[in-house]
Amino acid sequence: MNNELIASKLKRLDADATIQNYFAQANARYILLNTEENKENYPPYTINDDQLNLLALQYLHLGCNYAENEALSNASVPLEKGASLLEVIHGAKTNRKTVSDYYGLVASLAYYVAFEYSKAFILIKKFEANTIIASMLGLFLQRNFIQLNDLLSSMLMDSKYRDDKVAENSEEEGNQKIYEITIAKSLNGFIQFYTSGNQQALENSRFLLRNLKKIAELEEDAGIWWIIRLLLLISNGFNEAAIWNVLAKYFNIENIQVKNYLRSLVYLQPRGHYELFITQRAALDQVINSECGCVVSIPTSSGKTRIAEIAILHSIQSNPDGKILYVAPFRSLAFEIENSLEKVFQSSGIVVSHLYGGSLFSKLDELSIMEAQVIIATPEKAKALFRANNDIINNVTLTILDEGHLLGEDKRLVMNEIFYEELRFHMKQNKGRFLLLSAVLPNAEDLAQWLTDNNEAIFKNGWRPSDERLGILEWRNNNVSLNWESQDHERSSFNPYFITSEEVSRYKYRGEERIRYFPSDKNEAVATTAYKLRTFGPLLIFVGLKDSVFVMAEAYLKAMDDGGNDYQWKNKSLWRIFQLACAETYGPDNKWLQYAKMGILCHNAALHSDVRLPLERIMREEKPLVIISTSTLGQGVNLGVSTVIFSTLYQAGSPVRARDFWNIAGRAGRAFVDHEGKILVAIDTNNKSQKSRLNLFNSVRKNYFNKEKIDYAESGILSLISTLKTYADNIGVDFSLLIELITENNISAIGEEADAIDEILDWVDDTLLSLLLIHNPEGDISISWVEDFFSKSLAYIQISSKKNISHKEFLDFIEARTIGIVAKVSNNRNKWRSIVGSGIPLNSDLIIEDNMDQLISNVDEYLLTEGTFENLLELLESIETTIEDLPVLNERGQYLKYPNVAQIRRLWLGGDDAYKIFHIEKGAEIVTDVYSFSLPWILNGIARKFKSRDLDIQATVLEELSLFVEVGLPSIIKVKIYQAGIRSRSAANELGDFCVGFSGDEPVSTIKRTLIANIDSYSLFVSETTEEWLEMLRKTSMQDRLKIDRVSSFEFGDTHEKTQTLIAQIIDGKKYLISPDFEFVHEGWGNVDFMPALNKSGVVFKYDENDNLWYMESLNPYIEIIDND
């Protein structure tokens, strides 16, 4: 059948309203089947499953025809449609039939042909494997290659599959054996190709399958014919999707760095990555081949990080001396990306940075930066390190901006945007490129024009590995109904009475008997619904207020049938780290830990980083019952949840924006876990009329369910200037006068809001000064560059969206502010360099400049002391007093005027348990906002000013002090122990006193290795809790790589003439050395002990023709062979 005829047939099917309504009905019914809704509540469906099976096969047949005509891109839609229809018929346990297991296998294979690997993986696990062929294919689709290898090995060595034995069977039984052994051989070839890129092994498998398909046709065996047909098409799809073939288009895959990266993917646990998703493949042409860069906008879970990995590899291959900057907007995401990239790049020799701290560039970072090819940092950290070391930014050839849609009027977002403008200058100077990644970016063209100078340098695609199912959770008349969105417009898809309130007690109120029900309000209704939906997988409940997190957690605990038992976390080490961190930070009896013990994970902005990091790792790697969070989890963190429930559409009293809604909602549906992610919005319609109820439903659908309504990513700089112009208009200040006042740095003349306006302008001033210095390193000052540079800014590009400001007015404003900054700081280039190098906002920096003599005196006085802890405290207090008026330190008020600040300072710097501080009034606030963030940043900036004056000794004191204050420990050794993985201040404090062998100059990696090597001796002298932290360090450090003993080299006659690769196996109790394709089989191991190599994926023996010996080799980068001589 030619493609034109296929297209014509599909067009008729798709245009048939009755047929398409059958699809809609089946899909709507599926959620009711899965939630085990009482069939009495079903709407009057008109579908017949037998007819739907035939319809599904018709779509599959047309899709297969496309694929057989090598039109795989056209084949995907009908194949997925047919597979999806079979899934909604047979996937729910409540609708299983005798033929369901077969149809489930067909659907899973069809998904795979359509490049829907995740759906194939998930679906096949719902069905029983009642035959040998089903067992093999089930293990293959689940990527369980360890068990599959065992099964294949047993079959390929089983004498009953020899030709002479097969011939002894009846024709039917003989054919069955032929089908089984041929599919076994084909799958073995698939595995060889997957793990090594062996194209010949793949071609051999295709040859076998083509012949087998002919046999099935001759035998008119339709059941097995469908299986073979789909399996053959899967093998053809490898040409398009397998990572060996895809990357061969862009790299020399024989290059050892590239090959090691590929191996790191195929051997990655828990299951390898063998193909790229549709979106990943489609994006690569644009990402790699575009000379100007690219903006990639694809949904969450569609593989943005893998795209970034390949872009990084390509950049390093193209320019080995260049550096890559990966900007992650949050520290938690930066840690996650760092761990992910290091795992896959380690074997390729690509060094990933290990940066410590939030917004300062410390001496701990210097060595890491110089060695690293990939620098992962928050915007604040990136700004700090580039301002401290121009050589770094001059070598950056690729900048990746993750969550690139995060723009707006918020202070941090404005400061990030102006920093990205500065990055834009450096990327142009370096002839480098930007890669921006986002899941929600409707106006990608604006950002592409901004960062790449080409509004077509974008890749946008809405495909995701899991589907989305939207619904409204309605709380009304003491009942919960789930109203699901459906394409079946004739019938509703809903679960009426999904939850019904029940009487739990009776009580008297003013003499009147009353009944207490559960659930009794919307929060309890949401919690109870979440508990009932837990069978689909972990859930995320969004709440609008920080204080609502524990309220919802308590409601969920009440909803649990047994009142809650201790939840069994699989990763005991990770769970113990969280327990220890929680106890140290919030005390032994705290709500974070109480709820977590029950499988309820809570998260909000108040979490201290020592607890937040292990908590978020548990969220990623484990399967909690429920996660309850504010919008703090809406960005970046790679959650594994099946369902998201919005308990409210308000956040801190304001409506949630559509973009933020989809950022959170996009977390629902995990690749290789969920076929669909469920998204529910909870509404309370009690005491509402039917009209009001319908209006509320329609409002949710229009403003949130409609992705066309997602907010644009807009320039915060433009918004602020536009707002300032509007304010000036309202108080009668002409724009030309406003420009004049700004030029003269006479903001005070504007009126009573002058200080607030000056503070807002301070957000961008230091970067404007940096750009001014770049364009005017010496000589007369020129601002002619402003028009050329800022006419390419995001604000300028988006001016058409702001009606109250023109392009000329915007440029006039930037020019005026730049001149005003010179008036503010004077025309002294050394002072400019000092301000720019500090990385501190301009207004605060100028106060520091005025107090430099006193600050130098403070440090000099400390240098005359013995350097005790008391001396250190006195130094810190004296510096804090000197700079107490800094605006950046007092955004929430003069913290030095709070009671008990001296006690807080002592406990924090002394490494005491955080809960002792957090119990003090304002303790948590001072630690979180000042000591862990603002003050270290300021101290580090002052240290750079000291360096610019050649006060190197004083600068070193303040650099170290900034680290002490940020971490909350009193010595560099203790800080490094903490950064080495002992994420407990009290344990690091104890170990720092005990480990006297460290000088403090060692890299963090050396300290980590030393701690692990000496755990047994340290454990004799430290506290029980510190001993536990040491043990956790050992366990977590050993997780990524397995170490095995080397098997001695050996001779093996002329075996090398038959194969160059051998694998040691035990099959059905017998020892063998075999070739990967089983063409060579030798029973017995002789006098060589091959046990270390047994069942180790990727561990083989290779023949060396130079000395005629066979040597053990690990192709698996996660298995390290240890010489035992």
C-alpha cells in the first residue's frame, strides 16, 4: 500500500465522527475503570470492545504500512492511536478478558514502534506473560536485560531448540519452537546493538525476523505474524532513534570521549538509555547545527537535560579548551544537574565543577573552576565568579540557561535578567552560543531574538512521554466528585461520590447535639481524595500558603485508614541522612520528620538547605505517598509524581499565574512510570447556585486548562522602567525631566518615593557599571555603545507590548542611568573595578567604600590576636557593626537591633545544632537571610576589594570568614569536611577538632577520600551521631561505581580466530565461555576463576594479538576492575 492510499484511509477514519466518538468514549471510560467506579454510575456508553479491537488493529495496520514504507514519522500517529485504543480497552484490571494479555503485548510493541518507549514500558507490566515469547518480549520492553539475558542464554543452550530436536516435534509444535528460538536470537542481537552499537548484530537480527515473518505468512498464523511484524519494525526504528545511530550524525563515535559517553548512557542504572525521545532527536539538529544558539521549549520529562548533555559534548569536541556555563536558577536544581552530569561525563574525562556556597566565589571554588570544563552555578554564583576572574568568562563558549522562562518584576529575576545581558556581551565576544531550556515558553521567539539574534533559532514541541488528564475536584454537599475533561461531548466523564463524608463522632454544642464528619472541609476532601488516588503512584498537593503545608499534612494523616504506620523507604542511607539532618536542624521532635515517617513529605520556602537537599533527593529517588508543597517545588526539581492536586488556585492571596500552574502541573506523569499524569483542581461549590458553579468550572477551564493562556516570559527591566514612567506621569513629572534627574543622579527630587526608586534602580546599577567599564577601560567616557547594545536587549525587543514607552525613551532611560551612575561613583576606573569586582549592589558597595579604612583596621586588629574562636567572633561582630547600614543586609529590617543576635552569632559560627538557634526569636530568619546568604556575599566582596589594594593577607582572612559564616563553622578544615559530604555542622565540627592531620590546604576531594579511608579509626573516638554521618558518607560514595577483582589474563588456543570477545556465564548450573552472539560456546572455565566477572553487565574478555592473551575489560563505566596483585 503506497503512502497516498494510507493517508487517504486514515483521513476517512479520522473524519468519521462516530469512530472518533468511540475513541473519546473509550478514553473517558478508562479513568472510571481505573478508579474502580461503580458501573451503575457510568454514563450510557455506546461502545463495543470487540468492535474497538478491530478499529485499533486497523489503525495499527495503516501505521505499520507507513513504517514498512520507511515513513516512520508518519507512522507514529496511527500506531499510537491504535495502541492507545487497545490500552484503554484492556489496560484496566476491571475490564480484562481472555485475549487481553495478547492485545496488551501488541499494544506495547506498537507503542515502541511509534517511539513511545515509556508507554510501552509501563503498559507491558500490566499484563501476564503466559508464553515463552511473551516472557522474552515483556523483559525486553521492560528493559530488564539481566533477566532477559538469563532466559536467552538458557534457551540458546537448550538442546530442545537444536534443529534435529525441533524436527522431532509435530508441525505446530515445531513451528512454535522455531518462533521462540528465532525471536530469542533476534533479541540477543538487539541487546548487542544496544550496548555496543554493533550494526552487524542488528542486521543479523533483522535477517532472522524477515525470514520468520515469511514463515508466519505461509502458516497463516496471524497472532505471531503481528508480533514479528512489530518486532521487525522496532529494529528498523533503531536507525532513527538508537543513540549510537543518532549521535553518529554529529560525532565520530569511535572517539573515546564520545564512546565513553555513549556507554555511560547504555549502562546507566536502573535501566539504560538506548534511544532518544522524539523531541530530543528533533531538537538536536537545531541545537547542534545552529551557529547562533537555540531556545528549546519542550514539556517537563521530555528530556531537556539529555539535550543539554549532548550540546555540552559537542561543544567540548569542537573546542576542547572552552568552558561551558550551565546556569540553574536554584541551588537545589544546580546540585541535581551537577550530580546528573557528573555521572554520565565522568568516564569521558569531562570534569564537572563542584561549586560551594550561594552567591560568593570562594577559594574553595577556584581549583574546581580551573579544572572544570562544565561550570554549574546559580546566576548569583556565576556573576560572582566572573566578576572575580575575567579569564573564566573569556573561555566560555556555551552558556545553558535552565528554566529560562524565569523572568519578571521580582528583584531576583530583574537582577538575573541584567546579568544575562552582560553574559550576552561576553558570548558575542567569545563567539559562543546560548542554549535556553524551558518547559513553558509561549513566546520563545522573543528570547531567541534576544540571545541568538535570530527569532527562528527555536525548537518548540508539545510532545511528552506521558499523557495528561485534567479534571476538577468538586467539594459539594459533603461529597467529592471528580469531573474529568473529555473529548466525548455527549457524555460526562466523572466519578460521582468519589469521596463521601462519614460520621466520625457526635458532640454537644451549647446543649445541642451535633455530628462531626470526615472529610468536613475542602482541605480534608483534597487529602482524602489524594489518599484514595495513591494507588496510581505518588501525588503532589499544591497549597497556597507556607503555613498550609502542615495543615494539609495533618488532614492527609487523618485520611489514612490505619492512622498511619511508619513508611518503608527503600534507600535506607538516604532516609537516615534526612533523619539526622532534620533532628539537627529542627530538633528530635519536629513536624517535617513526623510526617515523613508516614510517607508524607512536606516542603516550603522555610526549609533549611541542610534538610531541603536530602528531602528533595528522596522526592526524586523514592516513592512517597504524597508531597505537600507551596510553589517552591514548581521549578526545576525533578519530582516523581503521578498526580498533582491544586488545593487552591491562589498563592499568598494572589491568583496563581497560568505559567506557574503549568510549571507545577507539568510534574505529573513520569517517564517510564506513568502512562498519564493526572491534574486536578479542587473547588468548593457549597452554597453556590448552579449558575455560579458552572461559571467556576468554566473559569478554571478557560484560565488554566487552556495552554494558550500561559503567560509570556516578559522583561522585568522593561516592566520596571514602564512602571516608573507611569509613576512620574501620575505625579506630574515629565519624562524628559525624569531623564534629566536620573542623569544628574538627583533621584531625591522626584518626591517621597525617591528612596524606593533608587533602591529598585540599584538592582541593575552594578551591571550597568560593569558594561560601562568594559566599553571604557580607560580614557574619555563614551556612552555611544548603549544604543547598539541595549537595542538588542530583551526589554527593547518587547517594547511593543508596553504602550506607555517607546524604543527611544527606553534607550534614553538606560543612557541617563549610566551617566547618573558615573555621577554617583565618580570617574575613577580603579573605583569602578573595585565596585564591579565585588559583585555587590552599587548603593551597598558605596557605603563599603566609605568604610574601607575601618574595615581594614578591623581585620588588622584580628591579625594581631591569636586567632581563637573568641577573636573570630569579635572580628565578625566588628565588621557587622561597621556595615550595619548596608541596604542589602537590611531588606527585612535592622537585624543587629534584634534581641539575642550575639547569642545567634555565637551558636551559628560555633557549629552548634541549628535547632538551638531556630528556637531563639528571629534565629531562623537571621541565619537564613543574613548569615547563610547576604553577609557571606558582602564579606567576599570586601575581600576582593582588599585584593585590589594588594592587601592579600587581609583578603584571605575575609574570604575564609565568608565561608565560616555561610556554612556556620569556625575553621576552613571544618568547612571542607562539611563540603566533603558530612552535611552536619555538629559532626563536621567534631571531626574538625579530631582530624588534626589536615592542614586546610587540601582540596575537598582529598579530604573526602581521607575521611572514607579512615572511618574505622575515627569511629573509635567520635560520637555515635558523627559515626553515623561517616558511615553515610561511605555508603553514598560507593553507590555509583562497583569495584570487582581482576581475573588473570589467560591463553585460549585458536579461539581468537572464531571470536575476539568472550563472556563468562553459568547457564543451568554449567560454566561456559561464550561469544556475544553464541556462535562460539565452550563449556568449562579450566583453572581460571571467572566468578568476579559473572553477571556483570559489560565485563568481557578481549583478545590481545600482541601477546596472544585474553584480558579482562569493563565496557561498563560504572564497574571498575581492581588489580589484586
